[in-house]
Amino acid sequence: MCGIAGVFAATPQRSIAREQVVAMTRAIAHRGPDGEGIQIGPGHGLGHRRLAIVDLASGAQPMSTPDGRLWVTFNGEIYNYLELRAELEAQGVVFRTRSDTEVLLHGYRAWGTGLAARLWGMFAFALVDTERHELYAARDRLGKKPFYWTQHDGLFLFGSELKALRAAGVPARLDPAAVAQFLALRYVPDPRTIFAAVHKLPPAHWCLLRGERVQIERYWRVSFAAAAEPLAPSACRERTLELLDSAVRIRLMGEVPLAPFLSGGIDSYAVVDSMIRSLGRPVTACTIGFDEPRFDERAAARASAAACGAQLHEEVLRADEMLALDWLAETFDEPFSDSSAVPTYHVSRLARRHVTVALTGDGGDEWFGGYRRYLFDRREHRVRRWLPAAVWRGLGSLWPKADWLPRWLRGKRTLQNLGADPAVAYARSVSAHLPEEVFAVLRPEHHAAAGDPHAPLLAAYRGSDAVAPLHRAVATDLATWLPGDILVKADRASMAVALEVRAPFLDHRLVEFAATLPPDWHFAGGRTKAFLRSALAGRLDPAALVRKKQGFSVPLRAWCQGPVGNAVAEALGQASLRDWLDPAVVERLLRRHRQGLGDHAEMLWAVLVLARFLERWGR
């Protein structure tokens, strides 16, 4: 895993300052502590920071073809590179290294812009054709690896993280729509970024730059349209395990040690079990815990490790570490308030003391119905037909907000959802905050430019070819939540400590197969992830299969009543924050939270994250 950065001019006659490319590349040095490479040519400059994993001796970058025509800077792993290499060798190509990077160079010469669709893996790269003076870049199917870009001062600039572009002097003017979306969703969805001038290349897209024209095309999408008659459940269970084992096996590639993350859930447990089956020996796993028992999964992780024979490394995260947020603002260089980033960073730090590559269970919930919101959304679709929408809306307007009531009596949002369009209802269910809650905090002068903070969710839901409610929800998450939250969290938290993270459940072959499974299978017996549990029943400890889902979560509500709340109160005096948010509204939320009159931890945490971001990057 690595970091990439670069500059491309409209014409080869424009000279590129080496100092600019060096500054961009060194801004992301944490992504690649094993080496730096800079290449400056006519009208272009490429930078690379290397975390050496494959072909340690000869895989340095930027890398070129022997004739010097093509140059590439690459971040990621191509898991089918040996097959592609064999195909190219059959055409007469002679390789000089054993690295997957060289496959990109010869592959582009052979297949042009069709290269990205042939790749299996996680990747973001930029390739310059010096003869045609073109730049071709691509990002992997699910968005595991980031690619930020902008056009500034007559140049196309790109990098693995925003800080690379900031080092090049890209303007830091914030986008009001991105601020509103962050407050609503905890992250800024692709292709927008927090800065108005900068964009993300969306997952499963490539771009081609000729002169100043940027052409962006999609090369892959998951289809949820009605599939052919599915196999029998037993055959589908067998096929799922085959694909999972294959996904794990190809992710064991490399010349460095590996270890998995292990929570108390079945996804990471299944990955650990599959690793042991593939390697034929025990593995070392890593987990994180808390002093507060309700959020501590170490006991469950120990049970899973013991059942499959894995050795477990543990670390306990304390509340005072939550306030050590300098690393958070530095690591996530646009605001990101998914609080599980904190334990993800710490478990990555723990793993890096032992290995260079870690495997995770990310993706299992999306493809196998693991989120409770999928089950609730499914039930809402069934109940919505009982009464006219106007009646549901009327009941929703009459029901009190009542945050102080037991959870089962807090029905206002559910009643509102039942009276709403299904796309709107799902957006309201999956978001941290409703549009009206966002606009209550956001200063009025930004409302018009902010638009609807749920717009990316609505577009994804309505743009899917899915029919079943579950598939529409998954398609929405695939376009927004997965690349914007889950994979950003994994990439930034791990690369901050120079750890590579691989996610077998996000293998595109497994994803495509899971999309063909009947939705009813995932909720058999009224339980989430029922099909995957049945598929794993012959492999995993039965106790793990009935254990309540938890994941790497944190006691945010309690922390916001104490030291985190104090930090929010202090941040409200920050002038840059007051330019965006109404401090009186935030103070009221903090007061209500501390009095136990409502749970406003998510908004308070988002306010603190935004304050730290503005302090570090907003100038």
C-alpha cells in the first residue's frame, strides 16, 4: 500500500516544479515509509510513497516501460496480476520485475482505457503516456483506495489524500453543501469533498485527461435486477464459502507478515477461520476493547480466537485517548465523525506493531443483510401499505419527539418514514441527522447553498435497478456509505500507521454473487444475516452465530456528558466554527444532553470534529 500524488499540464511545453511534487508527496509520507520516488517529465510530475509488500527488491515507483513512454504511480494491490502477466507474456511482453505495478504499464499499452475493468483488487493509480501527452487514472470497483483531484492554476493535480493537494496550494474554500452533508451523514459522499475546488474520482470509474478536458467513465456496477432462477440454498451456501475462501486466499499475497482484525462478530471471525484453513496454521489476530463492559468485545473475540486456534493481541482504549484528537484531524483531512474511527485507528496501531498487512470483515453486513436498519426498512415497506401516506404523516406530526422515553416508545421518526416516499424514508433512517436538524445548527446564510443534505442518498436509491427494498438499500449504501464512511475509515486509520488493510468480503466476485441471492434468505426467522449464518454454521462456534452484533463502537453518549462535552463547549469559542454553526443551538443541545433530556452525542461529536478540522485544515 502506498501514497500517490502528481501534476499534469495541458501541454508538454509547461515545466513542472519538482519542489511542488515533492511537497505533495511528502504530505502523505505516512502512507509509504519505505521509500520515495519522484519523476518529472515534459508537462507532468509524478510522486510516490512506498509501503513495500510485493516485490520488495524491484517494485520502486514511479515505474516506466523500457522505452520511457509510459509512467505510472500506483496505490494498491492487483490480486490477479499473475494471470494478467501471463496473458501479456503470451503476446510477447517481457517483464523486468515481479511487481503488480508493471502489469499496469503493459496492460494499458495492450488494452487502453479497458485496463481498469480487467483488474481485481484495490487500487488507485495515474498513468502518463508521454507520447500522446495523456493521463489515465482509475479507482477500484468498491472505492477501497482514494483518488482526489482538482484543476488549479492550469494544472490537473491529484493525490491519495486531500493534504497532498493542500500542499500544492489548492484553495481551502469550504463547500456549504459538503458541510451540510457531513453534518447529516458523518462524512462527505463522493464525488464531492469538503473543499469546493476538489473532487473525488468515484469508485469503479476511470478518467482520461487530454489537454484540459477530463473525461470520466464508469467501468463496473453491481446489478440488482431480477437474476436468473437462483441455485438451491445449499448450493448457494457452498458457493458463498468457496468465494469467501478464494477472496481470503488471494489476499494473502505478499512478502510481509499478515494478521486479521477480530471483533465479536461473525464477519471477522469467518475471515480468521478462512485464513487458518488457507494457511494450514494458526494466525495472530488483533482486537480493541473498553473499560466499559457494554462496549467491550474482548470476551467475544477471545472466544472466537480460542474456537479457531488464533492467538489474540488486545488493547484497551480509555476515554482520555478519545480527546487526543490531533491525530484525528491530521489523519482525516476532511471532517469525518464516525466515532468508530477511534477504535479502528487504535486497532490498526496495535496490528502495526506486529504485521504490515491486516484483513478485516468489512462488507459482510452490506452484502448479507447484517444491518438492523435493513430489517427495519423491510418492515416499514410492509406496514406502509396499511394506511394512506397522509394518515401516517398525520400520526408522525402528533407523536412527541420524546428522546427521554424508552427506545421502543420513540416512534416519531418511524411514523414519519411510513408517510414518506421509500427513498426519503431510507435516507432518514440511515443518516445521523435529518435535514431539519442540520439546518437548525447550520447558520442561515449557508442554507440556500447547502441544498438537501440527503440528496446523494436519494439519487443513489432512485438510480438503482433494484426492485426489492433490501437491494435498493444496499445499492444506496454501495454508492454512499461504503466508499464515503466504511472504506475511508479503514484506509485513513490504517495508513496513518503504515498498515495495509484488505477486505475479503469486498471481493467483487463475492459481491456480484451476493447480489443474486433472494432478499428473504437474509432475514429468515426475522434475524439479520440469516443466510450467511447458515452458510457458516459448519465452520464457526455456534455461540458466535447467535451473538448480538456490536462491532468496534464507542461509549460516545457517556463521553459527551463528560470530557468530550467539555471539549465541545470550549470549541464554541472558535471563530472559524462560529462562521458555520449557530453556537446558541449547539449550547442548547449540549445542555439537554447533559441533563438527560435527549441523546445529542452524534451532533456534539460532529461539531467537535468540524472544529478540529477547521483549526487544522480550514485556513
